[in-house]
Amino acid sequence: MAKKSKKQAGGTPATVALTAAGTPFTVHAYDHDPASPSYGEEAAEALGVSPERVFKTLVADVDGELTVAVVPVAGQLDLKALAAAVGGKRAAMADPAAAERTTGYVRGGISPLGQRKRLRTVLDASASAHATICVSAGRRGLEVELAPSDLAALTDAVLAPIGRG
């Protein structure tokens, strides 16, 4: 029932969480092309935003625990650095079905905000170089722009250098 009322309010769980927290944010919608090879790069191009300011949300398995990594779409996730950031030994990308089931979002639309089950989150340290960054708002073709400090606070994220070139 609650899910239906959120949709009726015009929001996703991510935007509902931002609104409930009183966090300032801007929603950016664009026409998603299902044939696009990279959701993040597509978002950066569609929004006219530098790929260093658009962050993708990836779900990894660190020592058997699902963990969210938020890194710029311009680079890749360093799994070894992610494991180290949370005191783990090994990290691998999570099974997409497990990521979708746990977060409540579909691949390409996973947001670090408003997840069904709150997961440990690590935000790439490069985010703090920007006044605002964009992350998925919870569905393909929808991004939210907010201050990286607000994202870190709302997700209890650890800031660490987990992205690479």
C-alpha cells in the first residue's frame, strides 16, 4: 500500500526519502534509450553534466555482505579499495538479481537513497570536489542532484577513494 501512495505522490522511494529528510535536491528527467550501453554516461550526456559529476550506484558483495559503491560514471569501481574502505578482505560485483531484490530498484535505476534494505554505502572521495553531484533517483531516465555531503549524511556513507580512472 505505501508503495502505491509514494507513486501517486509522483516520487520514487529516493525522492520520497529526500523530501522526508528535508534535503534540498533537484530532479532531472531525460528520455532513457534502452539500447544505451552505459546508463551513467547516457545520463551525463542527456543532462549536459560532466561525467565526473554523475555517479553510478553499484552493489558489490564484500565478504558476504552486500555493499553499495557510488562512483563517477567516468571511471570504474576499484573492488579492492571498496573492500578496504569497509574493513573487508574481498569484494566482487553482486548478483544483479540479488542487488535488485535487496534495494527494490532495477539495474540501471538503483539509487543509493530509499533502498528497501539499507546497505553499507561507500561514496568515492572525488564527490567532495563538487558542489553537487547527480545520482539515480530510482529509475532509468531520472537523476537527483544534491550536495555530496547530504548524500553521505543520508546514507551514512564512508568517503573513500574507491573509483579509478
